[in-house]
Amino acid sequence: MAKRVISISSVVSILVLGLTVPELAAGVSYPSEILTLEELTRGVKEASAVSRAADIQIANTISMAEEQLADQPSSIAHREMLRLYTGTEAGMPRLIFAEDGPMCWSVPLVRDEAIVGFLLFNPYTASLMATPMWQAGGDPAVSVSEKEWNELERLVTRALGISVGSEARLIQIVNGYAFLLYLAVPEHGEVYRVDVTSLGEPGGLHPRRLVDQPVTQIPPSCIRREPPAPSETSGSGYSLDFPIPTSFSLAVMPRVIDQCAYGACTGHAATSTREWWECGAICYDGTGNSGEYTCECDKNYYGTCYDCIVINLSREYMYDRTRTWPEGYVYDMDCDVYGFCINNSCGQGTCTNNLVTDGDMMSNNPYCHQCGGANPADAAAVLVGEGTCTEACQPYPNYGYAGPQHAGCTNGGREACTDQCWNVTGPCGDDFKLQSYGEVMTVEEITDAVYHHGPVLGGGAICSPCWMGIGSNGCVCYPTCPCPIAGGHAYMIYGYDNDYNPPILYLQNSWGTGWGQIGRGMTSQAAYTQFHTPPDFYFVGGKDIRITVSPHSTVVPRGGTLSLTATVENFSDQPQSFSAWTDVYLPNGNPYPGNPVAGPKSVTLQPYQQVSRELNHFVPNVAPLGFYRYVGCVGIYPMQVDDDDEFIFIVTP
């Protein structure tokens, strides 16, 4: 169980998913609360069968991870998975119920009398539904006392003085942005309810009596699948480019972000995708093609490279701008537009203030559901058509009030960020565009696109408990998922494993580092296909500016002159301003102390303009003999390199 309230966004399309929550009449108990266990468990697999399935899953996972590490020693995911599972054994299964009947068998992974994760199984088939989450390094994300899990009923009796007989059952329901786990005890026509959600919290179990019947609370919709606004840059199909590896994940990852209590998953997923392209433009030469490029930069704890991904982009802007895209187009997602809010029973000021299109209250107002959410297709169009601004320009409100300070230079997303941010200096707006995007419809196309084009902006319905239950890490149900739908979600897909049982997709979520594997998880390809609401989107980063450095000679004697031609070119239809400079690296690999040897020089190029300059460098008589690297760079000196080119030259006596 996560040690924090997991903030999630229900991403139900009002057109595609059409999710509704039935109203419960006052005083009417759920079937799972009042039917006998004999009635509720007809057709359910025995606990012994589920225990055997868990033992097999643990053994297979360890074996698979060892095999993958033998083939790919650098695979972080398999190394961490092996560490989590090694030394564990299946504990006592418990049957978890939803409102109407059995939801899943939950089997703990036990090591040294502590539960380090949970495997979830289909109650009727004993097939795997979900696997445990973990933290960086393979450390467990949960720590539950095995004794408290095994002796739950006895501990509740001792703490509250309630007689818990053999008919007690555990029920889990969606509770807004988290879940509620409670023990229901039917007795003499009444139901006693005891909240035991604290089971996995640091202080251990602290049961409390529930006075009122828990009611499922579905968060407001956060993904929209209306037909996207017309765009000349959208894709029109996908051509597979096989073969691809059977398992793959991107070598570099963007930071993990948290949408907190707002339905802003589309803005967050789009931001994560665009932040990856800060590296994709450099290390992957603007192509995203892992068949030809990779990132060898030093990475931090979360897999983000220090050299490329140095600027945080604005998820608030991406969310707000996506909901009002394109500018002047009926504002059908904008809660600030008076007529739209009135038509949807919101009322201006209830959802937002007069600057920010999102606003805190939208997610908390039960009548504002249709004001929330954003269309991933529009997010793709924004990234290509206008770009995004920086987090410094338009910060995210987190759990605070989204006041005017979050409107940035864009009036809360109702205007494009045009590189003239009044509250910050430095790059913004169209500095962070992508060249084009295309659509992918199937898992086969998604896996191909991730390998050849970089991360995919995707999503669909999500279920409970796989995504929202104890130790949730995403849904790996196969061949179908029987779980109740808990909404929907947008996220970034960054890899796949066709050798996993069942085959999976890797995803980066936006619920902070406390969910899944430091904010990342997985879904079976079968479950993704079942819940998928296509299309998904891949991108081509391209490069607005390029530099080439061409030596006149690659052999230079001491005391001679190294001559070369440096060319910078604007490949875009917009003027581009940037810095240009060159560096030299010595035969021992160290940078020359006098770097940069040329520049940095401020350059502005008009659309498609090309400029060349001849550069001459005197080679000192005491220069070490050997091979040198000469590197030309364009970008924001010294913090960001948007493109570089290099050659080798030799210094001779």
C-alpha cells in the first residue's frame, strides 16, 4: 500500500467510454456487504490454487529477470525486479471484493515476515492481474506487517471490541483520487464497517469504525477523445519498420511529475513526452530512432540525463492550452467561458478564476466534470503547432490555489506562449516545438514507434484495483481484464517487453514517485488493447537549427593554423535566435582550458537562411602531439546544446 494519497485522474471520455456511476439509495447496502460468502464466492478459485499460481509467478519472474540480465546486463528494470522478488515467497491469499462481488485475490510477497508487495489474481481463473510496484534500486514500495495481514480480523476485534465472525469480508472501493479498504461484517440485518486502509501505513494498522456507508467517488474526467481540431501537421497512418528487439525501453527518461489533485493528466503526459525530446533532439539527432542513436550522458537517480534535459517545461500551460486549442476555436474546453460553464451547470467562478482556465475548484466541484479534461490529439497539435513554455513562466499550482500567478504570459492558455514571457528570461514558447506527429492505432504500431521514434503519448481506461489498489503498478491482466473501470488516464509509453508473461508496455505516469516504480509502471498489451482509446501519438523532433564544421585539412603541424568552415542553418519557417561556439578536446580527452575557442556568438537567422564563416586557429608550438576533437555547437550557451558537429584533427611535429 502506498504511503501517500495517490493522486490520479479519471480519464473517461464522455463520448467513447461513457462512464456513469449508479446512485446508491440511502441505507441500501452493497451486495458484497450483505450476501453470504457462500453466495458471493460461487465459482471463485480456491485459495490453494491461487497460492500455487503465485509461487509459479514468483519463480518465473526471477528466472525471466535472470535471463534478461544475462542478455542485457544494463537492463535497470530487470535488475530491480530481480532484487524485489529474490528471497520472497507467497503469503496468505485474501479475497478482495468490489461493491457487487469478488474483485481479485490479493497474494502478498513475503520476505523476513514483512510484505514487500502484492500479486493480484483473477478470482475466477487465477490468472495474473497486477504485479507489485517498487522503488528505485528494487527497494519495496510497501512494507506491511505479515502478522497484521494474517491476523486482521483478530486485531480489529481487539481494537474495537466488535465481534468479527467467519462472514467478514474485505471490500475495496474507489475513493476519489485513492481507494478505501474496509472490513464489512454483516450481523442481524446490519453491516458493521471498519476502515483498515491504514494497514500499509508507516504506523501500522489503526482500524476505525465507519459511521456512514462508503460511496464510490469517481474523479472528474481528464481525457477527451472528441475529434481533434483540423491540423495540417497530423499523421495519416503508420508504416511498420520491423524488425525491432523483443524487449526495449528508452535509454533516457524525463523527470517524474505529479498532477496532484487535478484532472490534468493529458497536460502532464504531453509535457513528459516533450521533455524527453530535449534529449531526443541532441543525442538522437532529432529522430528519436533508437536503432541508430542512444543517450550515453550521465543520468541521475530517475534516469534523466544531466546534459540534455535541463529545462523543466510547463504542464499547466500544456493542459490549459490544449483545452483551448486552437486559439479562437469555440473554447469548448474552457471553464472560464461564461456560456459553456452555465450550459454545464458550472457557473463562472465556480470552476476557475478570470485568468486560469483550469483552476483548483474544477476537480472538486461535482458539477464541473465536463469542464475538465483535455484531448491528447489537441495536445499533439499544440506541441507541433506552437510549442510549450517553461515551468518558470507558468508554474503548476500543485495542491495550492491556482491564482493569477499561474496564468503566465499566456492568459491561462488562451494565447500561445510566444517567447515574450513577462515573468522570466530565457527560452520559451516556440523554442520548444516539435516538427511533426503521427498516429498509431495498435500495440504493434506502438512498440515499433517507441523504438524508431521515441516516446508515445497514449492512454485509455484504467481499472481498480490494478491501478489503484494495494501496491498498484498498472494492469497486467491477460487475456482480458475483469476489473471495474475506475476512469481513464493519459500517460507516456516508453518501452515494451514481448518476452514478459504476459507481454507488456512500460509507461511513465504522472502520480509522483510514490506510485509504481518511482513513478513508472506497466500494462499488459492485452489489457491496453482492451481499454485503449486510439489514436496514440508519436513525434518527430527534428531540428530548427543545425551546425556543420568542415576542416580544410585534418593534419596540422605545431605552429601551424587549423582552418575550417562553420555553417549554421535555420530549417524552420520562423526566425531563430541562438548562440554558436566551438570547443576543442585534447588528446587525453580533457577539454582545452581556453574553451570556447570561438564564440559564443549571438546569431539570428531568418526562415531557411544559411550562413557560413571561415575560422582560423593558431596551433601553439607546445601543443601536445596526437588526435584532437573539434566540436561546433549551437543552442543556449553554456547550458543547452541544440545541435553539434565535430571532426578529428591531428597535431604533428
